[in-house]
Amino acid sequence: ETGVTQSPTHLIKTRGQQVTLRCSSQSGHNTVSWYQQALGQGPQFIFQYYREEENGRGNFPPRFSGLQFPNYSSELNVNALELDDSALYLCASSYGTPNTGELFFGEGSRLTVL
Amino acid sequence: DAKTTQPPSMDCAEGRAANLPCNHSTISGNEYVYWYRQIHSQGPQYIIHGLKNNETNEMASLIITEDRKSSTLILPHATLRDTAVYYCIVRYSGGYQKVTFGTGTKLQVIP
């Protein structure tokens, strides 16, 4: 039990739709990052938020966007869904300045795009 | 981030030590070695991390070579619940939190 909760756990969308995934960080954690994990692959870094500002981004297009709220919860938004966006989306939080301390992962949101 | 290389799969008998190797030959001086594991369809779980010295906690031991180009995660007495994919990653000690996972090692613990 990491204290990081994600919702929804599963969802199905169709191509072109938009999706919002939510993450509630462990209490006191001020840094959150999001990962995409395709079947059989390791998680791929999407972006990170620290104190409500995006301060790092992986190789993902702008249609992947996010928000971090004052209570350190966060959202991942994906617009214009494509079939290849089908994956497990993981949220991870940590405490302190970015890149210090271990990451605590949630159980993920499994997105299927039809 | 430095890349890591791990064997795709390993087997280990229940009760025996599981030794999972990782190569990170391009690691830089301020990068830490972290190990995570992921049990089927769950989020990755932190195991241990280190910079230069060997580390031990209640889950595992981490042995880092003197040149820091490779490391070994040791599960001293593997159980069936240790069956998982194990990821070795390296992370900067400063800057933003980009973490690069490889495909990991699938450890199968056999009864």
C-alpha cells in the first residue's frame, strides 16, 4: 500500500475522444510524475509536476497534458485518442525536490482505445 | 539517463537466493541505481537504491561494483510472491525526475 490512488482503474474510449485520469498522491508528497506502460514494456516517462509546475517531459506529444493541484493531486489529460494510447497509465509521487527519494506508484489506470 | 541492460528472464528455486544482474556501463557520477519490481498488472514497487556502497534493507541487498558499471540485486530467500518483473534504473541526483525503465528481468520463482 503506497498511499497513491488512481481513478478510474479501467476505462474504454474510442479514437478521437478525450480522457482524464486522476491521481491522489501520498500525503505530503509534492512531486508527481506520470508514466505510460504498453503491454510487455517498461513504463515510459510522460512528464513530472513539482509545486504545480511541469518541470520535465518525456517524448510525448502536446495532446498529453497534465495538472497538479495545491493539494498535490493531479490529472493526466489525453486529447484526440489514438489506438496506440491503449496502455496502463501510472502515477508516481515522491517528497522533496525533484529526483530525490524513491517513487511511490499507484496501481494504474488501464485505458483501452477502440 | 544512462541505459541499463538486464537479462530478460531468470528462474530461481523457492528458498534460494535470487541474484539479478544489471549493467549500467554509462552511469555518471551523480546517478543512483534504483531497483523496482512489478507484480503482474500492479504498479511498480520500490525495493532499494544506492550510489556507491552496498545497501541492505528488509527486502533485499544491492551490490554495486567499484567502478559502478554494474550491480546485483539479491533476494536472500526467494518466495513465490517474489515472482515479478524487476527493473534496474538509474536516476540523476539533481534536475527533474525523468526515469527511464527498460524491459526488466522477469523472475520466476519455482516451487
